[in-house]
Amino acid sequence: MTKRKRYSAEFKAKVALEAIREELTTAELAKKYDIHPTMITGWKRTATLKMASAFRDRNATEPSISDQEVEKLHAKIGQLVVERDFLSKASSLILGAGGKKR
């Protein structure tokens, strides 16, 4: 029983790009890389279908945050800063300036 060969994404992209350029036929590419022509055709089809996603507007895919959520997050940050400062002062009183127990 033979194992299936696994090809890296980089290798697939390289072969698909060569197939898209059409400098060699699919049969010639298959012989050059010792793979079945059907695989090359599939990789080429996948590459061309997914190519459009590289040029999509990045801002459209990012979720928008409302002003109310921003205000809520700023309030939480302020609260955490106050708590941190309080705990820092309390720990310096308990442990002393050197940070070690007395």
C-alpha cells in the first residue's frame, strides 16, 4: 500500500502560477514536477477562484465598533488604572520600598 504524497502550499502555488502563465502545457508541467495533470488543473482553479479575495477591501471585513462600545472600554480602562495605582500604593505600604516583607 502506498502513501499519498503531500505537497506544501508553496509548491502548489508555484505550480498553479506556472499553469496560469501558460508558458508550458499542463501535460508538460505534470511531467516536469512528476504529478498528475488533474492535480495541476485543480490547483490552478483554486488559485484563480481565491485570487479575488486578495484584492477585497480590508475595511469591509473588519467589524465596526460603535461609539458606545468605545466609551464603555475607555471607562473600564480608567477603572483598571485606578485599581492598579491603589494596589501599587497598598503593596508598597505593606512590603516597604524594597518590595520585601518586613
